[in-house]
Amino acid sequence: MYSEKVMDHFQNPRNVGEIENASGVGTVGNAKCGDIMRMYLDIDDNGIIQDCKFKTFGCGAAVATSSMATELVKGKTIQQALEVTNKAVMEALDGLPPVKVHCSLLAEEAIHAALWDYAEKNHIKIEGLSKPKNDISEGEEEDEY
Ligand code: FES
């Protein structure tokens, strides 16, 4: 049912963890399955994503897609990171079963939410980025989950 790449990223997820004083943090969730994904971005003065880490409390596909998404955005510009859509993540993983497509959407939304946070912190506007729908980070400053 899952490709080898999905299994690999599920069993050996890359870039798990947090970034202290991250340039942007985005937390998104899917109300139906209850899974939650948080992305941390470290963006330098030239707008290059130097580092990206994630924490995912969710299904195996959510772990695999967030792992792949971090790999795809690392070293990229903000504009290039916006092109890392759920489709791009799925393609990089050699596909996902249809019932798991929403998991990859969470990865895309988490990147967007982290970029949105970065833009807000720096009072800038990122062309082509709109406010993430599923950002659930508000009022969660002291959360631990
Ligand atoms: Fe919800 Fe995978 S089942 S993110």
C-alpha cells in the first residue's frame, strides 16, 4: 500500500525536532483525524531556508510527508518553498493512497503557516501566500503535546 520512500521516511523521519528561536513556526491540524503537525523554519537574511524541523503527532503518512517536506524546503528560497505543494511532496514520496492525501495537505499547510508566522514577525508580505486556514497555534504559547 505504501511506497518504499513513504516507509523509509516514516521509519527514519528526517529533521525531527524543534528550532529554538525559529524564524517562523506553524502548527496545523486536521479536525477529522485529529492529527497535528508543527513546522519550524530558520530563514536567513537573504530569505533562504537554512533549516527546517518538524514535530508531527499523527499517522504514518503525516510523519512521512512532513519529513519529506522538510527535506524539500531546506536550502530553498521562500518563493521556492511555496512551490512545495502537497502534490510535490506526494510525488517525491512516489505517491500516497487516496485516503492519505489529506496527510500531505497538512504538510503543505504547515509550511505555509510557518512562512506566514515569519512574514508577520518581520512585517513583510510574501507574494502568493495567504493566511493558513488550519493554523491552530493561536493561544497555544504554553502548550505541550
Ligand atoms: Fe490524518 Fe494522516 S490520517 S494526517
